[in-house]
Amino acid sequence: MNLTQEDWVSQFESDDNSVILDVRTEAECNEGMIPNAINIDIYEGQAFIDKLEALDKSKNYYVYCRSGARSAKACEVMNELGFENAYNLLGGFLEWDGEVV
């Protein structure tokens, strides 16, 4: 599901069962990340799938990338793998105006 930054943040902040997932490359992450995000690079192919499979599917995932395209694809993959709640950040990190670490 695609959410605007405002909805993504407000929903995440009120969610006790949430995980932020950054699907960018390591080099992109080195330029800054949303606090408390875990990074799994979507470009890793099968390794990306394997790492997703190791995650707790009962949690709610708030997914982002640089612009919102890769994270939208990641949400689709997660839904196919049985994750019920994966939320894509529209506009991605490029339009993020929250805290960065």
C-alpha cells in the first residue's frame, strides 16, 4: 500500500508492531537513513528474498528507497511472500523531511 509521507509517519508512530525497512544499496544508506531502519538491499536478488523470509511476518513494515519505486516493488514481493502489511513511502528518501541518521 502506498502512503504519503505524512500518513506513513503518523501510522508508523502510532504502530507498536512496526519495522522500518530500507531497501536501498549500502552506498545509499551511508549517505543517511531514517532512524531505526533496517537495510536489506533489493538489488541482492535471491539474497533479498532469503532475508525477507527471515523476518517476522506478523509485524507491519514501513518500506522506503530513494524515490519510492524500488520500495513499491519490495512491498509487492513482501505481499507475495505472505507479509500482510507492507507500506510504501511515496517519494522515498528524496522527499523525506524527517530525522536522518
